[in-house]
Amino acid sequence: MERASFPPETERSLIEHMNEFYADANLRYAKAYGHLWQATEARMVALDKEGMELEVIDPERAGRIRIPFDHSLQDEGDAQQTLVEMSLKAREILAQQASKNG
């Protein structure tokens, strides 16, 4: 089944925006949703209406992971809102993880 995609210019714009202004959020996504707790860097490389792909570096390896969304995105505005919500939730997950390990 083919993934529902955004127009190429929309995908490129969203990815560039995330990598330029929200690199910290990309790293939180990798840690919280990819369970790569030791990741040191994450860069968004693909985004469609079903999920995102990140290039992740951690002490043991580098590679690409896919993180699905909890719903199919409708448009660019839905993508922005969903990414913000996921980032906030990732902060909570990481805080809980830190208190467990703390």
C-alpha cells in the first residue's frame, strides 16, 4: 500500500523547518517514540501523512527509523499541530524515563 504523501514542496518545507528550528524535537521523537534513549542526534528525512522518518545517531549505531502518527494527517496545519503535540508528549515521556532512572 502506498503511503499518503504531501505535495513535494510541502514535505520539503516541513522537513526543512523541523531540521532548522526544531532539531531538539527531532531528537525527542527518536528517544521517546523510537526508544533510542541514548540517541545524540536526529534529523528528519521524510514526512508523509502516516508518519515521519528520522536519521538517528546514537553511541552504538546510526540509522533510519520510522515513527508512525496516531492518525492520518489531513494537511500541513494538521502536520504542524501533530508535531507540536508529539513533541510535548515526548518531553513528558523523557521526564518519566529520567525519573525512573534517576
